[in-house]
Amino acid sequence: MAKTNPFEFLQQVRAETNKVTWPSRKETMVTTVMVLIMVTFASIFFLIADQILSWGVTQILGS
């Protein structure tokens, strides 16, 4: 594999970075809010599932 000098490497990195389509501020905010909502729903779901399973195990084991 051919070695690349650091200057050439940085030029290649900059060229590749320019090809990236970066999201707008609005897209980033909408996506962030959607993720937070989904995390909240998942947390509530797993809390309820854990409580039900805990109750079931307690009933089975009689402790």
C-alpha cells in the first residue's frame, strides 16, 4: 500500500468532506426531537414490561 504524505492526506480528507450532504439546522432539530420522543416511549414501555414481569415472578416464587 502506497504511503501518502500528510499534506496530500489532508487534501483528500477535505475533498471527501466537501462531498458530504450535511443536514440543515431544522432537519437536525426535528430528528433530535423525534429521537427523544422515541426514547421516552421505549423507556415507558420497558418500565411497564419490567413491572409486569417482576410482579409475575413474585407471584410464581411466592416471595
